[in-house]
Amino acid sequence: MPHQIARTGRILIVTAQPPSCPACALLGENGHEVMRAADAEQALALAQAQPPDLILLDLPIPGTTAVELLHGLHATAALQAVPIIVLTATPDQTRLLRAFDAGAVDYIGQPCSAEELLARVQVHLRLKLTRDRLEQVARERQALVTLVAHDLKNPLTSVLFACEMLAQPDCRPERAPRYLQIIEDSTREALTYIHDYLDTQANPARAGGAASGGCAHLGETLHWLAARYELQLEAHGLRLRVQPPETEACVAISRQVLRQVGENLISNALKYARGGGELELVARAGAPGYWQVVAQDRGPGVPAFFQPRLFQPFERLRGNGEDPGHSNGLGLALARQIVVNAGGQLWYEDREGGGARFLLELPEARCESRCN
């Protein structure tokens, strides 16, 4: 079903008339949210605090001209796309042309009928709200493309790694089956991501529920991550040590999504902790009703100045010989978003003795024989 565009909006009227002026009353009676400013200073303050969908300038405005006020409004980035209509009882062509040149989109001669005022307002309001909706859709599409590209990055990187190892003249024959298995599993994983995103596009109601749906076994997840990344970590100077929970432990997140979060944490270690000796993945009890997964290494850690930006999208830190072009700064931001959506937390702390430690905490789930 197509998105419905609202028929009413927030309208700022700049007028020297009293609050009970006919235009204010008429627009309010027709469902619009009306803000009124008596002068330019008040108009700028109101518009910047709550950007309107439409502005009406009822000339003359005390203490300023329409052109000066238009320039002042458009100096704020959030107001540059807001349509502005000039209301005037003395339409002077030269002044109107200056107002249009300064950014006005229309003018209404005064007096005018209620029907004409409502019709003009409705036309420009609908255009503005439609444009806003189109821009929102474009942002959502771009976010989806970015997300798909990032999620495909880890499995495709694993495929490339395994292919490169198999092509080495000194590749150990006993490892060839493992490399081939990595290629097959990673390819299937990438195809699963593509299928899931296409399914989400066909069924938008399913979007956003993947993280919190189902449950995942922590022990099984850690062993899966070890099988997928042990050789890749070894090739970059990192030993992998996995410590699964001592008891059966399930968390309230889907198995596939938990693997994605784990992959992002390992990918982060691959970029920034090369030669750091050992990467540990430890599952343990957290706060009451929660389980934790700890990913820690002995690499350089995260500098204090960068820690506040660590989980922000597109923030990148030049790592241990890592090419910044190979990182888009999305992995940790997406991982935290996924975890928060599942009711958990993901944070960083410096490791005692040097290194980085990421802590993932998720709600405990009732273990069933078929966690997804």
C-alpha cells in the first residue's frame, strides 16, 4: 500500500495582526498546527526551534523587510526547503520579484477568500510533505544498500581469504578441505543475507524483527566463529582461544544475527590487533537474567580520544597496518544497534595489562531444542 501523505502540517504565520487574526483562525480550524510570530526576531526563533512545513509572511513586518527576513530564514539549513508564501495587500512587482529571488515560492493578494488561502496553502504544503517523504524513502534505500553491502563483506572476505590460501604453492594439503568448506559456507551465508533482504522488501512488516526473534546457543555460536575464522586469524598473527559457557546457555537473539555480531567483533580484531598474540572469545554469566560474550585481545587497544566515537557510524581509526579503504566504520555501529534492538548492550573497555575488550550482554532465553 503506498504511503499516505499528510494533508495538514505545521505552519508559521509572521504577522503584526493579533493572535485572533482571520488567517490564524482559519488554518487552525482546518487542522493545521499554527505558530504565530509578531516580528522577525520571534519568527527566526520559532522556526529554528520547530522547523515548520510552511511559512506565511503577512507584509509589512515590523522592523524588517520581506527580503531580509527571507535571507535570515534561509541562512538556517533546516529551513532552506521550507516553502514561504508572501501575503500582501499592496503587491508591488519590483518588491515581489525581489522576494521571489530571495526564496519566496508564491504570493497571495489581500484580501482573499478563505477558499483561495486554503487552496494555495494546501498545494505548497502537499508539495513540501511529498518531497520530505521522497527524501526519507531515498535515505531508507541508501541505508539498506549500505547495510546489505556491509553484511556481505564478512562472508566475501572469508571466501577471498580461503581462495588465496588454496592458491599458495605451499598450501598444506590437510587444510584444503577446511578452506573449501569456508568457501561453501561463506557463499551460502551471503546468499542467505540476500534472500533475507529481498524477503524484507517484499514483506516490510517483517523488517526489524530478525534480531529479537528466536534464540541462540552461545556455545554453538562460539564454535561456529572458531571454525570460520581460526585460520584467518592465524594468518594475521592471532591465535584464537574460545571458552564456551560451562552450562547450556541461550540468549534472546536469532542465531544468524548473533553470528553477525560475533563476526563484526572478530573483523575488528583482524583490522586493529594484528600480531596481538591471542584473541579470546569467552562466554560467561552477566547481570541476573543475562549472558555475556567477551572478545578481548592484546593489541594496541582504542585510544582514549577515539573511544567516544567508537560506535558511531563511519568513524574509522587507522589501525595496525590496516588500510582505511578496507573499513567503512560501520561494523561496530551496526553491531551495537543489533544488540540494543534485542534488548542487550555492547560496550568497550580497556583491558588490564593492555589491549581491547568488547563486552556483549544479551537477555537469557529459555533453551529449546530448536533455537533458530
